[in-house]
Amino acid sequence: MSWLVVTWAVLTTIFTLAAVLRLTRAPPRATATRVRRRPHVVLLRPCDGPTALELENFAAPIDYPGELTHVVVSPFRPRLQSANVRWLPSDPLTTNRKVGHLTYALAVLPREPNTVVLCVDADVRVDGALVTSLVEALRNGAALASAAPQPSVLETFAGRAVRGLLVQSHHSFRVLDVMSVGAKAVCGKALALGPEAQVELAKLGHCIGEDLELAMVMHERGLAVAMTDVPAHAPQSPTLRTRVAMDRFTRWMQVLRAHRGLLFPTVPLFFAPTPLLVLGAALVHTPAAAAALLVHVAMRTTLANVLDRRIGWRFEWVLGEVLLLASWFEALRIGRTVMWRGRRFSLGLGGQMVPTGPDAEVQSS
């Protein structure tokens, strides 16, 4: 039993070392091109019912050095706090309402051929740096570009766990980007959509995890997908509960299983193994297992400090792994039935959503 724990810990240490080396040795991305005036940007913010924090995000000033059209796409008029943000009414019939909102907005909003289309979730606080980085990614040849989410610091268990998971662990999209094999990792929190991506996105109205599917389609077509260096800042609500965070990442695990089933078993093996390794080392109680675990933790802490440059040693990644592992087991338990935006769906191949229960009866009538 001891040899199993030691071997597992050695493999995860090598996995983390590879991530650290790729992050530190990655060539610098192309910097923004100096031009007198940047292209017109249409910034779409799809939502159904924005919270007070999301309304603050909409009102945040965006210092983009060019023309920017900021549009909130939702079924009801939100209480927008900025005169620079407009509302576009949309109540789509697609099961993936976010894709439905975007498809409708792209169909009705007038724009020039060189207009850049950005789609950013309501929980992201957009600034000029994010907009510019996404625009530059398209100008440098990408058909689809995204930014890694960076939750704000929140001194609660849920807040620390979410930040530890998305900023300091192997589930950080910066790490997923450099470690990707095949289709690149994409996070739908903040996207820049080239013309090809806009066309393909419109076909995903009944698919959950449209960002993963879109990245796979772009890869199959030989089109470039890029991750920007500028993160998508996402303020966390002080009232965030652990159960809400776990439900969110449970859906992420279900999406992963639906789109990239071969990667699903790697979550407890390589992405969140620390809680299981601690348990295994405690059970076997050997010096070799303890030493291997210590090296594993040291390497994961090194990765966390490479990713999160705040002063001091970063250990929130441990809470992040606990959250991810619990979400993985929950996704395994409930299978392919997902609750999303108050409705129940069964997930099919490629993330296709089929309504179940009362929703299925309403749709069929």
C-alpha cells in the first residue's frame, strides 16, 4: 500500500513541476499594438436577473481607448447605474439561455465588419485592460480568445476555496492553457468571438458548456484559440455559501464529463489528489509516504505562489482541492442529471441538454 501512495505522490509532483516549468518558461505574449484608435467593440453582457453586485459590475468604468458599445442582454430591464450601458430585451427559447441571448444580440445589433464582439458574464468586472487584451488576441490571429477568471479575495471558507481553486491550483485556466493537449482550455467568463466563432456559437443553443464545445470546434477546424495574460476580475459576494460554490463546480464537473469524458477521471488523480494522498499517507504511516507527500505539497505550494503573486505563502489551493474533489464525487453520484437555472436537464453527448420532468412536458405540449 505504501508503494502506491509514494508512486501516486511522485507522479503528481512531476505533473505539478511540468506546470511550473511551462508557466515560468512560456514565451511572452504579443503586446498591444500601438494605434491611434482601436476598433469598435460591442461588449455583450447576457443575464436573466442581475444581482446587486452584478449591477455594480455593469456600472464600472471601462477605460478602453476606442469606441465601446456596452449592452446588457436580458428579459427584463435592469436598474442600470450608468448612462453608457444600454439594455437589449431578450427572452430566448433555447435551453442554454446565455447562448440564446448572444445569438439574438448578434442578429439584431448593427455593427461594421471590423467590429470586435466580446461576451463577458455579469459577475465579471470589466476594465480597459481586459477589453484591450481580448481585442489584441483577435488582432493577432485568434478566432476565439478567453481570459482566466480571477475571483476577488474573500475571507470566508467558500471565498478562499473558490479563489484557491481558480487562481492557485491546477484548475487555474492559466495552468489548463499551458498543459492543454488538443483543444485549448477556454473559460466562458470572458470571450472574444471572431466571425467563425460567432457562427459556431449560434449552433450551441441547446448545449451546456458551450465554451468547451466551441473550443473543440475551433480546434477541429484548425483555428487558433488564445488565452490572454490579463485576468477577468470577478468580485465575490460576501454572502457566498459553500453549498452554492459546490453546486457550481459540480456542474463544471458534469460539463467536463459530458464534453471530455476521458479527462473526468484525471480530476481526483492529478487535479485534486491532495486530500486523498493525505488520507493514504495517514493509513500506511510510513516515512516514504510522508516524505513523498511533503514533496507533493511543497511543489503544489510553489505552483500556487507562481500563479498568485500576493505577498506571503499561498495555501488556499488546499481548500480549492477539497472543494473540487467534493464536487467531483457529487457529479459522479448524481450522474447526467443537472439542475441549471432552476430547471432539470439530462445531459447527452457533447453536453446536449434534454429537459426532464415538468420542463419536458411543457416543451412537448
